[in-house]
Amino acid sequence: MKQLILIALVCFASVSQAQKFAYVDSDYILERIPEYASAEDQLEKLSVNWQSEIEEVYQQIDVLYKKYQADKILLTQEMKNKRESEIINKEKDAKELQRKRFGPEGDLYKKRTELVKPIQDKVYNAIQDFSNEKRYDIIFDKSSNLTMLFSNPDLDKSDDILKMLGYK
């Protein structure tokens, strides 16, 4: 039994030594691509504009609510119900607008996909071409959730990817 385990360990060690590993830092790469910075700026501007739009709707709701509170004593029950309904509908509209702009399938997500995904795909394809050309078996992404306790700078191929993309 011990011999079988020893043979398995030796085989695994010899197979793992034959593999070539490298890593890239996709954040580092993307930060050095002007199109990516431009896309991020566009997304930031859209986000600020849409947030202002939503805040404006909430300010309108606040004005309606304060006016309702001031007039409440003078209103009939029917008028109170109408105003309360108006405020509630306005709040629903604001929440819907917020979901439409910033939700999981919202306008910001769609715009990010439109602007950033082609750049990310370009980087991914360059990494894939690089790994095929240089015969790397595995390339890790340092900027992902992968924990790298130590990384040899000689294995960092981020600058090579930038060169392939024409940015260095």
C-alpha cells in the first residue's frame, strides 16, 4: 500500500513539473488600455447623471409629502387618499427607475457590457494566444479572487500581454 502511494506521488510530481505556469494581472493590463479608461469614464458620467435623475424624483416626493403634511388638516378623507396614493405611486416610480438604471439587468449593466466586455474579450483572447504561443498550461489572474501568497515576478506575463495588444 505504501509503495502504491509513493508511486502515485512520484507520478504526480513528474507530471506537475512538466507543466508551465504563469500569471497575469488583468487589472494592471486594463488600467493601461486607453479605451478601457475611456469606457470607465463614460460609465461614471452616466451613473452620476442617472443618480441625479433619481434624486430629483425623490426630492419631488419629499415636496409632495411636506405639502400633504401641511394641508392634511384641511383635506377631506377622499383628498387625503388621493394625495397618499399619488405619493406612493411616485415612490414606486422612483424605485422602478432606480431598478431600471442600476439593477442587475439595468441600463448601467447593459452599457458596461457594451463598452467594457469587448475590451475584456480582447485581453482574454491575447492571453489565450500568448499561452498557446509560449506553451503555458495554466495562466492565473492575480487580480481575481485567487489567493497568491507568493508570486515570482519572472512569471508575471502582464507586460507581454500588453505588448501583444500593442500598448507597450
